[in-house]
Amino acid sequence: MTKVQNVAVLGAGTMGHSLAQVFAQGGCNVWLSDLQEGILQKAKKMIASNLKTLVDLDLLEANQPPVILDRIQTTTKIETAGKEAQFVIEAIIEDIAAKKEMFSALDRICPPEAILASNTSFLDIFKFVETKRPDKVLITHWFAPPHLVPLVEVVRGPLTSEESIDTVKAFLTRLGKKPIVIAKFLPGFIANRLQGALRVEAHFLLDNGYATPEDIDVASKASFGLRIPILGLMKREDYAGLDTVQRNLNNRMYNPPEARGSSKTLDRLIEKGKLGVKTGSGFYDYHGKTAEELMRERDIKLIKLREFLRELGELP
Ligand SMILES: NC(=O)c1ccc[n+]([C@@H]2O[C@H](COP(=O)([O-])OP(=O)(O)OC[C@H]3O[C@@H](n4cnc5c(N)ncnc54)[C@H](O)[C@@H]3O)[C@@H](O)[C@H]2O)c1
């Protein structure tokens, strides 16, 4: 099995910059690539700021950020990024034509033994990506922000080899991540499907005037949300008693709402330019705090919670 040391990350946006950080923190040599130099400079600044947060919380030695940053080289040339890579992940826009072209280029440029991964959330890349190494093509689906969230869904294509899956699983585990392997492509994989089901219900409650955004957040955080980190969804059913679960499933008084593909509450907010933290308000008003400040506050809480769950043995 290959021990991965050289990594290339294509796309330095929301996901790409943080992915580069994960690999560099794990000791890898990383090439981070995007279309413009300005995007790469911004990505490096964001990584530096993420690392500073870890130092501030005593989770990283103060002398480590420059060492980690030195492991990340940036380029706008995909040829430079890919030519020595053993593991490549593309985190470019979610667009079939762009991803198809990216994989063809990577296949041409990268060493034949390199594994090529996509971070796609919903695209069945196995249907349209064409390479001479289908046994080394797979999906690794990370969660934002990848340097803080442990789960990586590894999705097998029809021709992906067992060896590629094993190499990637071992690599992700070495990086402190929690890989789970999904046997075949399904849009949304596991975690986004579960989140998607909750989103449909939340917007049904909002649109029909049953609950405010605050009610929904209190209800989810102060009830099942508290149990999920300890039990997950399925072990919780064991605790509830499977006969009780069966009765609940049989109870047709509850029927999930139809997924309508839109939400009038959401549409109204968007019309007013309220897009969430990036515009200073969305369902909530953030009272003049910048997106960076809000993200940093969120990250600090996420890190503290993750460390606590690690202490409890619930996370790697
Ligand atoms: N944002 C999330 O929460 C999230 C979570 C899991 C998976 N994903 C997936 O990850 C991928 C990236 O998402 P994102 O949110 O980081 O997007 P983003 O828009 O923040 O970043 C994409 C970056 O890719 C760059 N890019 C576009 N075409 C390129 C090319 N040909 N070569 C190099 N760079 C190119 C863009 O300039 C941009 O900087 C998508 O497939 C998305 O579905 C996103």
C-alpha cells in the first residue's frame, strides 16, 4: 500500500484551503492550485488564521504554523501541482463539464500510480469522468470546515480497486480523520441525505407558520441534538427500544412533508439580500459582526466540543 506523502489540492475555495491545511498538518508536501494568484494568497491567509486559532486554544505548538505553511506551495498551473502527486483531490466548482475536464487533465499530468479523488457533494463522477486509471478514481466527500470536521465519506466507483480504497482509508486515518466507505454512488451519500431530510421538515414548519427559526434551533439543539454526539441516530433507537421504534414507524399520523424544492421563507430573505453570515443577516441579525469574526467564534466552539467528544471517546 502506498504511504501518501505528496498531495495536490485543486481549487482553493471554501473547501480547498482547509483541505490543504489538513494534509500539511499531517506532514504532507502539498501543492494548492486555483485559477488566480489572488485566490491562492487569500487561501494561505485563511490557513494562517485557522492555525493561529489552534495555537490560541493550545492545540498546536506556537512554532508550528510557519512549518505547516511552508509545506504548502501554491500555483495556478495544474501541471506543477500534479506532476509528483500521489494523492490528488479536486475541490473545484460543482459542475460536470469542469470536473470532467479537470480529471482528464489530471490523468494526463499525474504519475500513473496517483489516486484521483473528487470532493463532489452530489455528482456521479463515475458516469462522466474518463481516465486511464478508473481503479484509482474515487470520491472523498469532506465536510466544512475539513480541518475541524472528522468525517470523510469515501465513495467507491464501479471500477475503484480495493487497494485504492485501503490506501485512502489508511491515509485519512493517519490524518486523524474518520473515513466511512460507501459501497456505491448515491446522491448526498449518508450525512447530506440525513441533513437534507431535516431541512425539508424545518422549511415546512417555517413556511406554514408552525415555528420560527429560533424555535427550530432551540428544539433541535436542546433535544435530539444533545443526544446525537453520544449516540448517533441508530444506537439511540436501541436505547429507545426497538419495539417503540417500530410503533413510531407504524404510526401514520406522522408523514414527512413532500420535498418541494423551494421555501417561500427562504426566497423572501434572499430577495432582501439576506444571505446569512456573509451579508450580516439571514434568519438572524448578526449586529455588524463580520463573517470572519462569526466563523472564528463558531470554530472555537466547534474545536472545544470536538476535543470534549474526543475525551469521551466519541470521536477520533
Ligand atoms: N462548501 C461545502 O460545504 C462543501 C462540502 C462538501 C463538498 N463540497 C464540494 O467541494 C467542491 C468545492 O466546493 P467549495 O464550496 O469549496 O467551492 P468554492 O466556490 O468555494 O471554491 C471552488 C474553487 O475552485 C476554483 N476553480 C474553479 N475551476 C477551477 C479549475 N478548473 N482549476 C482550479 N480551480 C478551479 C474556483 O476559483 C474556486 O476558488 C464542490 O464540488 C462542492 O460540491 C463543498
